[in-house]
Amino acid sequence: MIDCVENRLLTSRRGLLLGGSSFAAWAYLPKFARAAGGRDPRLIVVILRGALDGLSTVAPLGDPDYAGLHGSIALAADGAHPAIMLDTFFALHPAMPEFARMYRDMHAAVIHAVATPYRDRSHFDGQDVLESGYAGPGRVQSGWLNRALEALPRGERVSSGLAVGPTTPLVLRGNAPTVGWAPVALPQADDDTAMRLVDLYRHRDPALASALSQGLQLDKVASGDDMKPKGGNQVAQMRQIARGAAKLMAADDGPRIAALAFDGWDTHANEGGPVGRLAFLLGGLDGALAEFESGLGERWRDTAIVVATEFGRTARINGTDGTDHGTGTIALLAGGAVKGGRVISDWPGLKLANLYEGRDLKPTTDLRSVIKGVLQGQFGLSDRVLAETVFPDSASARPMKGLVA
Amino acid sequence: MARDSQAALVALNRFGFGARGGASGDLINAASDPRGFVKAELARPNGVLLEAPGLQSTPQLGQAVFAYQDQVKQAREAAKAAAPAEGAQQAPADQKPGLRRNLSLNAAATEIAGQMAETKPADNAAKPDAMQPGAAAPPAAKPAPQPLNVIQKTFRAEALARLQRATLVECGFTERLVVFWSNHFCISASKGELARIWAGAFEREAIRPHVLGRFADMLKAVEQHPAMLFFLDNQQSLGPDSRAGQNRKRGLNENLAREIMELHTLGVGGGYTQDDVTSLARIITGWTFAGRQGQLGTPGSFVFNANAHQPGPQMLLGKTYGPTGLAQGEAALADIARHPSTANFIAAKFVRHFVADDPPPALVARLRDVFVKTDGDLKAMAVALVDSDEAWKAPLTKMRSPYDFVIASGRLLARVPEDPGGYLSNLNLLGQPLWSPAGPNGFPDTSAAWAAPEGIKLRLDIAAQMGARLGNNIDPLDLLEFAAADAASIETRKTIERAESRQQALALLLMSPEMQRR
């Protein structure tokens, strides 16, 4: 099998946008963000597109059926690349030593056997549900994070180095104004030409006028920064975009709330076990989390990162040493604000009768409860706003308590 | 006259790739008979095929990859055997004597490679080509260019042939249809070496012959093409009860089966279940391509491997398909192609591409009926679209995709690309790398996707580059006549007239709503 990552054309920005990731953030500070003496909470949502194999990332080594189902790619507590035991039952993929360290320091947590309300297996619908926050697909105008922002009192506009990214993740799209950042490596049109074009658009094409104005304004502030793309592989790019995003978010007037997406988790064939394709990607995710920690500096203390994916993968490996589209998976939390050091799970078991439709890890926790718990802990959003606006018709998915310290 | 120019704009921009500059007279020709102008291309059935000297077939290209990989492996082993210091300085594999013979490189690719090797960064800036990428990076930072391998050379030759075709054709309706279907049935070159070398051949062999033919034929050609089988992993999928499945303890991979139904035919919500996905996956086990050893057939060609095929009848969408081997899957695909959900899904996607992000339901229904009544005759559907009132009355609100933008700019400037490099890097920058979408659902087809702030800003930067390089030699107001004539708005005309330089005027023209919307 040819390693597809090595064969990507890593030309300037494209690698970041399509090969790896995209980043966007809220354009305003929440009003309370700099309240004297209080917390200054930050929230970062990381979407893993393609459906992460939760059973390979946080493996239930204590479940007697795990090793048989995951077969050739199952993790084990021994061998050349032993999984990292998180408790007596669950073990973390060995490609994630940074997350393991955060976990030991009580600043990282795992929620296992989790899923959105979506129960079919289309990536695109699954991502719509994950990011829109609606109970079903087809509602793609706005994302739950954006609606959560709308519920916050809007403070002053952030002004530090931001440029609007061409691919704002759906989770952050909506009425609340957002911005993004992506490194640029192209000589820029001069101001005069740009202003003339804005003027033409104002008269003839208001939508383009607004888009270009935003692009120009934010591009300018970011220039002179050292956030140029440096090439390298996908893992390096995941780290790089996290480093850039952390730098923006660490600033006093930087955004407090951001979302980014990493692609490439659809491991149908030759997924690999302790080493291999998934290990490679998890290493990139682990590096990105570490970059956030170091880049946010003192702000890390008030930060929570939520890592989520559209659904899980089959409990049993398929015929090509990979896994097909499934249901239950994991969510990860990391950050100084996270009350960590735990795997939170109502474990359903992997016996055939306990699998969802006889093939997938059965979800026992609603992902919306996890996210609501974090939103409530970080920003104090009420049960009602969370159940009606942020995640419409989700009263049954109660916010999980105690996720944030 | 104004109305005719407006209709000409619809003919050239909505249906085609924009008016060509120079002496083409495209806008005038289109204005005199807009519908006829668009349909004229459909009457030239061979105009859809793409044959250029040196472009090779899928098996030939597959064999070139196998040979290349063998050479790389041998070189690595030889290096290992020799002293480590020498190994580090070995020549790239495809420069080794004897290899070129095996790879039978095509003339175009060789020529491009030659140009690449000789082009120095400093020359790039001086070269008056609109889309040279050289200026995008500081020359000093550029390392000496590595010689291209056969995969890169082929990709560039295929890209060049497609870019030249799109730049040269009269209206571009047929080419737009090719791009539409190629994106509908997309593969991604980033999957691996085989996908990269096959990306162009896949379009030439599986898409183009059927763009004015039948949907069912295109579907079969696509799903049996080695590039698709590789892209969606079917070449590795084994029937669990097949002889190979039993021997090798490997089995089913449902990736291709799912995307056939979700993305290629029925559409999500089109009435299939997980059981249908698994069933179709079983039905198409054994659909693969012959490997380098050639035990199953000519290396790199589609083969049905009966040893890997799941034996027995299969139930799919309520119908039982008997154990007829290859014919089992072909019968299933033929039925799926005729399924009412497929007609709906295809008609809506087609209208969304050509008319509006929110496709008018009446037009969708009409095209769906044509699709059903003609048993998926894609030419009939295209004609019905051109004959509709909606396609001519709807305002030009669609945003040109990055591909549309670079092609339309090249056409207006009457510059036939001689090297694909600048085009490819601009497409990468703008988020639409050629033949390399991020997922099997292809590139997005809505204005929202392409009119985002950063994307527009980047387009402006690229347009400014083109203006700086080419503005000297052109009259922007003449170009505006070619592009839109009296369908151009007063504001656009004034903006161009008042520009401080020809360079700036050209950048503004390329970015004007007349050039960005279709």
C-alpha cells in the first residue's frame, strides 16, 4: 500500500487547507473575557473528519472481546510499542505521549462510547450533524459553536493578526461573525487596486464586497508574522496550524473561541496498529495539542479543547486490515480547565449482542451532553439555551457535570 | 442588443468557460444565436474525447508505475549494499540508464521535464506568462529543481492536455460537462502513485466517452476503472467466502459500494440501507486490476478475479441477483442507474451546477423525466437544459470555481498554456487542486464555498500578478468588449477606465463581477 500522505502535493497553503486542516475563530471577545481577577476561558474545538477509530485510539484492553475484534491492528499492553494504560481497563495509543502526560497531570480526559444522534454512516451527513448540532442531517446553515457564541454577550472586536480562512468549519458558521487564519505565500495586490475593487463590488456585488473587505482587513494584520507555511508532512502541518492558532489565541486581544478541522481519518484499509497510518495521524493530533499547550502559555490554565469526530468505525476489522464506517467512538478533552485524569464511560461491552447493529461500538453517551457540559463549564450557558438554541431539541441530552474544573 | 449580449454572457459563462479574447468573436457569435452556439458543440461527438500525442492508456501507465517502483526499490537495495556515503548521493531512479526505455515516456512529458529542468527562477519572472508560479516564492529560497519522475511527468502532461483543450474550445459547454461528471465521479490523485498517474487517463477513458452517452455506461466504466477501484479500496476487497478470502484471511471493504450508492447514484436518503451497502460490497468483490506480476491479466488493466468474488446470490434493494460472477455486479449497477432516486439525485445536481445553488424544482423535475424517459441519455438531458427557459432567465449568481476562474482568464487573455505549472499551483492556492478533492464527494459546487473572504483575496492577488505580467501588452477596454461587451455594467467599465495603469485595469477586469459570476 502506498502511503498517500507522502504523495500529496504540499504546495504552500493547499496542504493546510485540504491536506490537513483549517482554522477559524470568533471575531469578538466574549464580554466577560477580561473581567478583572476572573477566569478568561478559552475553547478550541477540533473536528477530526473521516471518522476516528475510537477503539484504536483509546483501546478497551480490559474487554475480553477487543483483541479478537480488532485483530491485526489491536493495541496491546506489551510488545515493542505498548499502549499507555490510562486505568485498569482503557489504554491510550502509544503515538500520543503528550496527551498521556496531560492525562497524568489531570488535564486531559476521555469520553468513550460516545456518538452524536446520527445513526447512519455517511461521512458528509455525519459531519453535518456533528457540526450543525441538529438532531439530523440537512440543516447546514449554522453550527452549534456559532449559535453558542450568539448566546454570549459580544464584547469588543479582536484585532490581532487574523486572516479569514476559505474553509470555515460548519461548526463555526452562522450569524456570529467569525474570522480565520491561514498562512499565505503569494505577493499581495496593492492597497489601491484592492480598494478600487471593493468599491466596484459595493456597487455591483455586495456579497463579494463583504467577502473581499474581510479578506483584506484581516490579511493585513497578519502580514509580517512568521506564520508562513513551511511545507513538511501532514503531521508537521497539524502542529504548525496549532502553533499559529495558539499564538493568535494567546494574545490579550486574540479570539477566545476557535475551531479547526483535521482531515484524513477514514482508515478503510491498512489502518495500522501501534505504528502505521492511524498512528501517524494520532501523532500529529498529539503534537497539535502540545503546541496549543505551549503556545497558549499562561492561558492554557483556562483553556478547554474538545476533540470530536462524526462517528466511529466498525468494532471488527474489515477484510483489508482497516475498519469501515461505524457508530460509537471517543471524544477527547484537554486543557488546564479540564477536570481530567479519567476515562468517562458507561461501557457497553463488545460482545456481539452488545454491538450496535451487530457491528459497531454501541454509543451510551450523547456527544451533545459532553459538549454542553464544556460550554456550560467554560461560559455558563444555561440548560435552556443549550437545549433549545445551541443543540435544538436536545433536552434529553443533559449537560455532563464536572468536566471543567 | 443589450439583451443579446446578456444571453451571450449566459451562453459563454454559465454553459461554457467564458469568451476567448483575440479574434475569436465568441461574444458576437453567441449573441446572434445563444442556444445554437451552446448546442453546436454537442453535435460534434468526437469533440468530447481527448487524444494528445503521448497520452497513454491505464494499463501502460500502471506498468510504468510498477517499473518505477521496482527501480526505486532496486536503487535502494543497491545503495544499501554499497557504502552508506555513496548511497546518499545516488542518482534518482528514473535517470538510471535503461529505465527510460522501460517507461516509454511520452514526448510531451519529456519536453515539459526538459523545460522544468532548464527554467531558472530568475527567468520565470521575466517570462510573460500569466500563470507562472515562479514569483510566488522568493527565488533565493528555491532549491535546485528535482527531476520529475514518471508519475509527476504524466500528471503534468495530462493536466496540460486538459487545460489546453479547455482554453481552445469555442464555447466550452462540452468541456464543462466533462468537468462536471469528472467531479461527480471523482477520484483523488493524492491517494497514491497509481491514482496520480491514472487521474487523467481515468477521465479520458471512463468519463469523456460517455458525457454525451448513457449514464449507465458511464457508471459501469467508472466503477470498473482501475483508478476508481484503487481510490476506494475495492482492489483489496475479498469475498469472505471466496477462495482468496478463505486462504488469505482477509475480506470485505465496503468503501466503494457505499460511495457508489451515496455519491454516484442514489444519493444519501435514496432508499438504501446498511445491508444494501454490505450486499453491494459483496457483489463487486473480485472487481480489481491486474498487478505487476500479471497473473490475472495485463498489469494495470481491469480484471474480474473470480477467486476473490463472494459466491452465491445476493439481495440488493429488494431484488435478488444470482451468482453470475462479473455479470452479477454489472446487472446490479444497471438497475441502480435506472433507480428513480438516481434520476432525482443526478437531475438536481446537474441543475445546481448550471443554474443556481437552489435548483428550481420545476426544471429539476423536467430533467429527471428526461433522464427516466431516455434511460439516462446524458446528451438529451444537456439539450433539455439548454432548451429550458430557466437556464437563460436565472440571474448569473453562481461563483466561478477556481478552475473556471483560471481557465476563463486564460481564454480571455488568449494564452494557451505551454506548461501546466502555474495553473496547478494557482489551483492549489485557491483550494481546488486539479483531480485532488479532499474526499470522494468531490469539490463543492456552491457559491458559498468559493466566495469566502480568504479565497477572494487570493484571487485578487493572483489577478494582480497576471495584471503585472501581462498588462503592458493589452488594452483592458478591448478585453472588456470581448468578455461582456454591452452586458458589462457601467460601474465595471468606469472602474477599468479609471484605473491608474493597464496592469491595474487588467487585474480589476479579471476580478469584475462579469468575470467572477456565471
